Amino acid sequence: MKAMILAAGKGTRMRELTDALPKPMLKVHGQPILEHMLQGLAASGLREISIITGYRSESIESYFHNGSRWGVSISYALQEVQDGTGKAPELARDFIGSDSFLLTYGDILVRPETYRQMTDRFRQGEFSGLVTVTRGEDVTKGGVNFFDSEFCLRRIIEKPSPAQIETLRSQGWLRPNLPVWYNAGIYIFRPSLFEFTSKLAKSPRGEYELPDAINAMLEAGHRIAGLEIEGRWVDVRDPEVLATLERDFFVG
């Protein structure tokens, strides 16, 4: 299995911190966010990695080079226009070839064992993909996922509005005392994903969105497993989260 990291964006919520660096290169305990991720992927046996760069791409490539220092092999692909997560994976389509691959956003930090748990779950059935989720997050800032009794995905809704959330409650998708599953931004896919990303249209937010491709896969009959991330999961979304990481990154 290979791995792909989407690291093209600037990270505007970081304000002046990303004037000279892309968000994945901001440091946590003296190391770039991306370096923590590479170490975790390598520890889980994922050593062929493609990094999708964009804003300040040279800062990433000059730091990591070919990845040999971390015991991995890194290739790069440039996303010249940052127009969403849906089309970005296609830039590494040749790199992926016929292999399955773990896909992660470049600002998500988890414990290294999470990647191993993902690959183990993916291999438990005939799945075309896997999505990870966590509890207790504001789904209006990400995505809300719904699962069947075997914890396989039924649908995903990206950044639902308050009105959409009320509709989901009235329709029985969201119920009191049951978990609300927030999209954790780390996936596994077979190359069949590209059949659906290639057909994406822009969302009402003006972006190509990966969840739209995932929903299309579900509609076509593909099975997608779910996995709750246990322990640490951090979306390094703003300076406040970054400051918290400096204090208690190794806790949880």
C-alpha cells in the first residue's frame, strides 16, 4: 500500500504564520507537521509516499527531498490551482498505479498506530475505501458521516448548514444520544476512486470536494468501511490549536 498527503494549501486561518510557509511545514515540538506524519506512516510500513504540494512548494521539497532520511521514498506533484480536495488525488494517479493507498490531509495529526489500525480494518473485507471518523467535533466545519450496523458508510455530508442539520434530525439521520461522526480527514482507497474524481463538478462552495466522489462511489455500489480514531486526533486548523499542541501534543 502507498500513501498520499494533500499539502497544497496555504492555511489562511493561520494568518501571518503561513506568509512564508505552507501550513504543513509549521512546527510542533521542533518538527514540521509533515515530518510527524511521515514518521508515523513509515512506522506503519507505508514507505512509498506522494506529497501533493502547491503554495510554497519549494519549502516542502527542499526539506524532505526524496525522503531517504526518514526511510521512505517521496515523490511530488504540484497542484497549481487550489480548488479543493476532489481533484488533487488525480495528480498522483500514475504514482498510485494499481495499488491501494492511504490518503490524508496534510494538517491532521494522529498517533502512528492509527495508520496500522486503518490498514487492518481495510483488509477485513472487500472494501473499495475506508473513512475515519471522530466524535465531538463541529460538523459544520467538516463533514458528518452515517454508517450501517456493520459500520460501513451510508452517506457523507460535507459542512452541513444548521438548516441541513435540522433536516437530518427530522429525517432520523441524527438521533439523540447517538454519536455524531465527524470526518477525520484520513482515508484508504483503491484506484477505483479515480473513476469518480474524474467526473466531479464543483460544489456550491466553488470547489471539487472529495466527499462528493465518495458519495458517488456509494451510489455505484462500492462498499466503504468506517473506523473511529481512538486517542489523539488533531486538525491543526488555527494558531490556537497549534499553541495547544506545543503544550500537550504527546497526551491523549
